[in-house]
Amino acid sequence: MTKVKVGVIGSGFIAELHLYAYKRVYGLDAQVAAVVSRGDHVVDFARKHRIAKTYRNYRELLADKDIDVVDICTPPSLHAEMIVECMRAGKHVICEKPFTGYFGRLDDKTPIGRHVAKSVMYERVMEEMTETRAAIRTSGKLFMYAEDWVYAPAVMKTAEILRATKDKILFMKAEESHSGSHAAHAAQWAMTGGGSLIRMGCHPLSAVIYLKQVEAAARGEKITVADVTADVGNVAACLSAEERRYIKADPIDVEDWGMLTLTFSDGTKSTIFSGDMIMGGVRNLVETYTSGGSLFANITPNNHMTTYLTDETKLGDVYITEKVDRKTGWQFVCLEEEWTRGYLQEIQDFMECVAFGRQPLSDVDLAFETMKVNYAGYWSAEEGRRISL
């Protein structure tokens, strides 16, 4: 059986999701052979997942000749540098979203989200992404963009139907929202490269770009994003501390609400929404309206299982779904989030790509286009005008 050895950089939330998926790869032997993280947590992480090797510096991992592919599960400010170094070391690369972003330079006034012009951010992100993509293409190694929405079963079924019908997508609306991140770094532009639009909105944005590519391939057309308009805000800033007790987000210089409108080169449209103050769990939705019908991809919440329960104390460790603040009342139970959201299918595709030498569904071009549109959106919102790409 073909064997693929993986080294993971990072031992946090997203690394846990990826480890869950690696254990369920079938048809080949995918082994997570090493993990690197700066904190002591890496020892417990390795013990929990039975990973033989631990490192504290990722360059030590790159020197490990047993490793075939490196899975980057770090904060986004580290992504671009790590991608290039991993590829120069002869490793295939999986990189968690977002591809990159603007995280500040030495002469920037802080906090950068309030003081650096978004047009400048766009220009510098485009420069960095162009250099990174060039390094990827000349390396001879695979780059796999960990955009799980492309692999979510509901989105994959939407793509299958589009290929079969060859219908024209006229309009899409898509969303990822929840009640805010617990992570302190999510409040700072210098750590995350933006707010809700970059942390969450990149998922539905990648999905709609991907589905338009599927449509274009099915119809023998070439379709690109032509124009972007956007608006952002801090809608929860008006609340007192008592009023916002269920909202986890507490932005410093990033948005907690954002909306993008895309105009494609064929004249069709899409809207993307994200918010850090939405109650009731995570909303992961893509609605696709075509010349032949309507397709609603309700990733979460969905009605695989619904419950009405009355006693919180009896439920103990029973898991309902991410970002709900209670288990009682009516609930939409997510039976297996890793499958529903596409993490299992994503890692399966990536391991097959490494083993058999083919390109992934989610690649560097999708990563590039997503960030390009996201930062054009920030530019549009700041200047109050349409940005042509």
C-alpha cells in the first residue's frame, strides 16, 4: 500500500480537525509522523494522537527526510514564509486558510486596521501572493489549499448537478457566521489579516468562485470575478457589556460584520456575508439560483437530526454542534461535523494527490483568487466604491 508521511506545523484547533481526518484516510497509508509547535502543548498533542516525533522549530521538521508533505496549521501571518520554505525543502504543502493577508510592516502606525489604507494592503498582498505562487509553480511540488467548503458534500453535490445540467448560475448567496471567536488574536488585524470577512467569509467566497469555475468548465466558458463592492462594520460596538454576554467577538481594529457583492465577467452576481454576532451556532450556507432551478446547500445548520430537550444537566458531554450556548430547546444536531463540512474529503483528496501525483480540487489559484477578492472588498468598503479587477 502506498505510504504518505505527514508533518504538521501547529497543534491547535485546526490541527485537531486535520488529525481527525488523517485517521480516516482509506486506500493508502497516511501517517502523521511528526508535529511541530513552540509551546509545551505539543507533547500532549503528540501523545494524544500517537505521533512519534515532536519538534519546536519548523525548520527541524523540514530537515526530516522521512516527511513527504507538510500541513501548515498556523496563524495566517506565518503562511507565506512557511509555504516557500517548505517547498524549497522539497516538501509538498497543505496550507490552512487563508492563503495569506496583510499583517503590517515596521513603519506602519498601529493598530494597522485603522491606519493603513486598504488600497495599500491590497497592493502588498497581491505582490506577496504573486511571489508565493511563482515559488510554488517552480518548485515541482504540490500545493493544496485547505478549503474544506469545496469538499463539503452539499457543495460537491451542487457541483455534480451543475456539471450534469450545464445550467447558467445567475446568482449565489453564501454565508459563514457565528457568535464570535474565543481567540484573542481574532480581534487584531496584525494577527488575522482582517475580521469576519477574512476569518469566515473566505469559506463561502471560495465556494462561489469554485462553483462558477465548475459552471464555466461544463459550458466551455471562461468566467472570472470582474468587480467587487463591499461594506463592513462593527455592529456590536453599540452594546453594553451586559448586552453582549453571548457574543464572543471583541474587535480592536477588525470588522464584526461584512458583506461582499461580486459581479462576474458574464454579468451574473454573488453576495457573501459574514458576521461575528450571529446566535444559534455556525451558519454555513450556499444558495445557487440557476437558469434551470435552485440549489440550497445547508452545510450547517441542517436537519439530519433535530432535538427538543429540557434538562441541560443530563446532557453532560453530549456534543450538539459548534458555537451553541445551550443544548436545550430546539437544536439542529450535527452528526459528524468533519464529514458535513468536508474535512474528511479534503484530506482524502490531498493524500491521493501526493500518492498518485494529481492536482487537488482546491489549489493555489483558488487560494489566490479568494484573497484577491477579499482584499478588493476591504478596499471597496473603505473608499465606498466599486473595485474593478
